Amino acid sequence: MKKGIALKAFIYLLCVSFLVMMNGFPRTVAEAKEKSIPIGEMVSKGEVRFEARQNVWKGVESSHFPIFQGTKIKTEKGIAFITLSNNSQIEVSPHSLFSIDQNDQFVLSQGSIEFRIPSTSEINFKVGNLFILKSRTLQATKDPSAAHPSDEETIGSISIHANGSVTVKSIKGKLTIMNQDRVVLAALSSNDLVTIPSTTVGGKPPVMVAQVGETVTAAGAGTIFGMSTTTALVVLAGAAALAGVVYAAAEATKTEEEAPVCP
């Protein structure tokens, strides 16, 4: 009888461990589905490559190339024209390196781009520690869907120079430039430009002493069912240890029951 109770306890512990691991599974599936849907399309000309896997680059063969979240693309001796799902348009110059990560953020690591953002769309650009986004004018109105007259399309360009400095130009509309601490460094109106020195663009980020909560890893790397590898291993190790204790107790009870009793 005691052996049956021990077996039930062992099965219960395995079920609990499995449920804990499966807790993050729906979120992992949802993230995988999002990354499998193109967020835009690229038309290129000349030598343009994309990163098929880490440090493995392949040429873009078709003229119409789907853009997926997180894919790195570099224009060597070619140019690229990108149309995103929100109708924003970006023209990438030769010898540029870029990617588009979460929340429609265009990350420019090298080269220069020109962009056109519709009044109804949102996209921000990241260059080093800089964030470039279009400014919006707020106005009280009874109709939340009504756009402010000044909310027009935004046209501009971003260039990374050889010395690491960055020039941002607003051809039409207003742009705001912030650092990694969300401090506004510059506000540009139409036909304005500013050059940010390399010390500000590539400054070292603050050292993280401690972090409370989950740490998001890139592209789900180092995770098992939505948990970090370390957490998953701890759960499994704990379940195995408890199962071992229950099994040992059951065997000890069995030995006591089977031992002969002297008269």
C-alpha cells in the first residue's frame, strides 16, 4: 500500500514539473508565428546579401525579397528599396548594414538611408545609442480619429560617417533624436539637419548591476518552453531529486515489510 502511495507521489511530481515547463509554451509559439510573417518587402539591385544564419551570408537572388523580423541585410555594391507593412518606405544606399527588430524599429549599423513615413504610420530608427523618431503635435479634439493638420508624411535621411558620427536630416516634417536614456538631444523641423558626434552615438551603455524579472533573449535563444535554460534545468533537477527521495523511501519501506520477524 505504501509503495502505491509513493508511485502516485512520483507521478504527481512529474506532472507538476511538466506543467511548470509548459507555462511559457503558448508565448513561445506566438512569438514564433510573429517571426514567420514578413513585415515588409525589399526590391534590390546589385550585390545585396542577407544573413541566413549566424555569420553565414547569402545573396538575395529574387528582385522581391520578403523582410522578416530580425533578419540582417547588407548592401555591398547594391541598393535596396524597402516597403513595410505600414506603408513606410526606406531606400538603402550601398555599403549599408541594417535589420528591423521588434516594434517596427529599423536598426542601422552602417551606411546611410532615406525614408518616407506616412502620417498614419509609426517607425523609429536606432543608430548606436541614438533613437530617431518623427514628432507628433498633440491637440485636444472630440474626435480621436481626427488627425492634426500638421500631421503629414515625414521624409528624411540618416548617414553614418567613417569616424562614427551620425548626420540626421529632416527634409519634410519634424524629427526627434534621443539617447538611450530617452533624453532629447535634438528636435528637427523641415529642412533641418544635425550631426551627432561619435562619442554620443557609440557611448558605452550603463553597467547593469542587477535585474529583477525575466530577461528576454534574442530570437528565443537559450530558452526552453519560454524559460531560460538554467531555470528549466533547475526545475528538472528538483523534480528528479524529489523523485529519488520518494523512491528511496518506498524501497526502504518495502525492505522493512519483507524482512523476517523473529519470534
